[in-house]
Amino acid sequence: MKALTLVILTLICCGPLHGQSVQKMSPEIRTQLNAYYDALERADPEKAIQALTQLIALDPTYPHYYGARASVLENMPGISLDSVLKDLDMAVQLDSGSTKWLSHRLDIRLAAETDVFRIQAIQDIQLLSAQHALTISNYLAYIYYARLCDTTLLPHVYEQAIATAFQQLTSKPDIAANWYQLAQVYASIPERMDAEKQIQLIAALDKAIVLDPAQPDYFVLRGDIHYQFTHNYKQATSDYATASSLSSSPRIYARWAQALLAAQQMDEAKQVVNTGLLLYPGNYTLKSLQKEHGL
């Protein structure tokens, strides 16, 4: 899974890594590219970083090398955001006509916990807005920022996000991710979750699941809505159970157990917590549920 994540981040998000045609590619660049792809296959981020660093030394003007290295660094433990942003800054500088590096940098800055990064993020937002290039991911991060730092921005950003999500959905209604992203926008401001929004959100998730029933995140979000807002605990537990069968994680087991507890299904909740702890011993949330409810 780790190798797949790296491949998706660096190949799909960052694009091709060779800055010249295959015919003109130097033997040194070809060697390092092979080393990089081999590192991805082996789920070895350290080797991937080494290869990318060599590629940058060989061709320091090609932005994709910096963008790829930022994506790998971002998913490594113990790496400072400064290192990631430094590479993205170079990618933006070298590829000023593209918005993908700017968009990536914006998401990281908005999600950061420092005022300096958030102030810088506003500059990125202005640049992307001028190019009409804000993505749903950007908007979700922007909404998160506004809720923390400037609630006066929320209504405007929220409406823009919904408009962008609908525009995206209208152009490609058969893409499950577009329905899911619309649902994410609806869910991004819980205080606005009235009965009408709940219906719209669940309908969007139903459509996403029909189009792509193998995505656990779709079931998790639908389970969250049923658990937190509609209080349909039976449906919530069903969604969490399905999600856990698609992708195991302590977060899913914890939410599944909480829905079972809300439904007064103590024995089932105990079984879910114990199964989760077998897979993730020491998980704080699961251990807290076990202790608090005597499971």
C-alpha cells in the first residue's frame, strides 16, 4: 500500500519525471530514473529521495523532480514541512505556467498549524483564484482555515466550493470521486448540516458508492453522517463494517464501535473493539472506548 501511495503521488499528481525526450535522455538521467521507479516498487522512500536528489543535480531546471521529491518527503515520518515546501517553491518557480505545484503548496500551507504558513496560503489562494484553478481539495483546506482563523470568510468560500463541485460534477457525472467531493463540501461545515443538506449529502454518497463500491472513504463518510446527524445507527454500523472490509484502520474500528454503543449493542461493540485492538494494539481511542464502557 505504501508503494502504491508513492506511485500515485509522484506519477499521477506530479506527472512525467523525464524533462527531455527518451532519445535525448542522458545515460545518467536514465540510470537515476530507473533507480527512482525501482525504489517506488520496493516501497523504499529513502532510495527514492536519493534518486530524485541525483536527478535534480543532473537537471536542476526541471520542476517535476522537485515536485516528486516534495510528494515523497511529505509522506515520510519526521520530515519538516519546510523541506517539503522548499521543493514545492522551486517547482512553482520553475513552472510558473502550471497550477499543480501551487495547488499542492496551498493545501500544505492551509493544513499547517502556524500563522506564517496560513498567511502565505492566502497569497496562493489569490494566485489560484486569478487563474480559476482552485480545486475541491483546496477549497476544503480553505474552509478548514476559515473556520479556525476567519469565520467571516466561511459563507463566501463555502458557496464557491459548492459551485465548483457542481461544475465538476456536471461536466463528469459518471465519476464517483466527483459525487464524493460534493459530499465532502456539504460535510465541511457541520453547523450548516440541516435536514435538506443531510438528504443531499447522503444522496451524493449513495451515487458515489453505486459508481465505485470499493472506496472505503465513501462508506466512512456516509456512516459518519448517519451516526452524527440522522442517528440511523443501523445504517452507520453497516457502512463502517463495509469500510473495514475494504480497508482496515483503527479509525474505522473506533467509529464502528461508537455507532454500536449508540445503538446499545454492547456485545457487538466489545467484539469490534477487541478485533481492532488485536490489529492495532495500544491504539489510544480503542483502549479508551474499552476502558470507558467496560468492553
